[in-house]
Amino acid sequence: MSQNEKIIARVVEIYNWIEELQASSNIAGKCDGCGKCCDFESFGHKLFVTPPEMIYFAEKTGKDNIKQMTTSRCPYQDDKKCTIRDFRFVACRIFCCKGMAMFQSELTEAAIKKLKDVCREFKLPYKYVELKEALLSV
């Protein structure tokens, strides 16, 4: 198994862990797919990602399908629907406008710690960068 395959397997473990915690919580919130949070600027937040997530994302979507952000809206949203839902990033998996902010914050911090551990394990430089910048580097 290649290093990237091992990294991808670890990211899948983290994503599954997040989903299990959310499923067992009544405060995680349930996304109804309104798409408001995908317009980062108007929603008042930014989407940050890590190298392991980008490795996973590039593998799953294909490097030829990487889109650049030309506006504040996620380039993978089409008609208020996420076109990469199965491959979305930690922040997209955790944030829900109907969820409890404290739960989401704590889960995000724990997930970031796990992603940092993946970076250390595979000697990847840890970076926490905005999606717009990360998409430029794929």
C-alpha cells in the first residue's frame, strides 16, 4: 500500500469517527442542505482544510476535477447542493447551522488533532489553510 493510500485510509477513519459521534449525539444538528453555509463570506465563516484532507479529496475527485474558487461560494456547490458530499472536508462534515456550536467546536478541535497526528505519522507539513488557497496547490 502506498503512502497516499495509507493517508487516505486514515482520513476515512477520521471521517467515520466524526459520523459515529454525530449519529450518537442529539446536539450535532441535521443538515437540510440549504446551502447557505457554502457561501462562506455571506455566512460569515471560512473553510479551512489540512493536507491529509486534500490528499483524500484529490484522490476521490480526481486532480482533473479540482475547481478553483472564483467567488466566496464553494465551487462544488451546484443549485444549493453539494456535488462532493461524499468527499467533503472535516469542517463541512461537522458544521451545521442547526447544531450546537460548543459541540461542533469541540469535535472540530478533536478532528484537527487527529489530522495533525496523520501529518506527523506520514511526515507531512501541517498546514491549516483556507480552501481557496488549498485548491490552488493541488
